[in-house]
Amino acid sequence: MTVFLTTMVVLLAAAVVGLLLMILGLAREIGRVQVRLGPLGARMMDTGPKIEQVGPTFHGLTDHLGRTVSVAGHRERPQLLLFTAPGCSTCKSLLPGMKSMAKGESDVDIVMISDGTPEEHTEFLAGAGIGGEMSYVDGRDVGIAYQVGTTPFGVMLDEHGKIKAKGLCNHMAQVESLLNALESGTPSLQHLHTQATKNRVVA
């Protein structure tokens, strides 16, 4: 009986070691795939105003510093809208990068648009450390107009108020992809893939 139990323990230990090696191998392969793919752009959703359409315009909004803010419409600089929520942990993780981007991108206006109660906004702002580098606006109606179903969600508008790119932004690489879309004229990786597919078909 003792020999049988010892044998079973050895076999189970060997099986566990084998599984651990397999998991490590899979993790290594996943890492290689992520490196090859590079940072993915913001994942575009099909809802809301379309690319190249003029986004819904709002005037007379007030930000966290009491400044008057407008959304979309004709303006001197492009505008990046980041839709957030006070209880969104991913939104909070983007704050350091967003503040750094707002300070470094002087040719783009950045507006964080949130939805929640006054108490939630007060609590969020108390720990956010947002200064004058960008605006934080309580704008539930803006989110409804742009049909934002989840946060964080970014919308890139040019100086004429046209939507140049949009999509979910779970990390800063995806937020930065919206700025790249404005510069390159390619709204998303989905558009790039579709264009490449069409070119292959034509060829």
C-alpha cells in the first residue's frame, strides 16, 4: 500500500510539473505574439456618429475650474474627447498619461467628459489632481449624443468638428492611436485592414 501511494504521489508531482512547464511555455508564446503585434489601436464601435461626420456640438459647458467649454464645432485646434466615469478604475489608471499628454500636446484640446452625481465628481476630482492642462466636464448629454456605451471611450475631432477617429481606450497606447489617426488620416486598424483587403481584391 505504501509503495502504491508513493508511486501516485510521484506521478501527480510529475503531472503538476508538466502542467507548470506548459503554462510557462504558453505565457512565453503569448508574450511573443504581443510583441509582434505591437500596441493595438482603439477598438472602434459601430454605434454613434460615423467617421468624417460632424460630431454633435455643445456650447456653454462648465469644467472643473469654472471655465466655459464647448464640444465639437469650429475651433482653432483639434479636440480629443475622453468619456469617463467616476467609478471606472480603467479611467483612473489613464489619468497620469492623460495629464502628461495634455501638457505635451499643446496643439490639441483635451476634454474629459464624465457622467455621475455631483458627489461622485467631487470625490473623483479630489484624488485626480487635474489642473488647468485639460478640462473635466459633467456631460451626460454629450455621452448620450455620441452614443457612448462604455468607458473609457475616446473621440478625435478635427478643427471643423468632424470625427476623425474613435474607440475604446483601455490604455494610453490606444488613446495615442487616436492622435495618430488624426495625423495619418487612417481612423483605425479596422479601416487599415479593410483598405488592405480591398487593395488585394483589386490586384
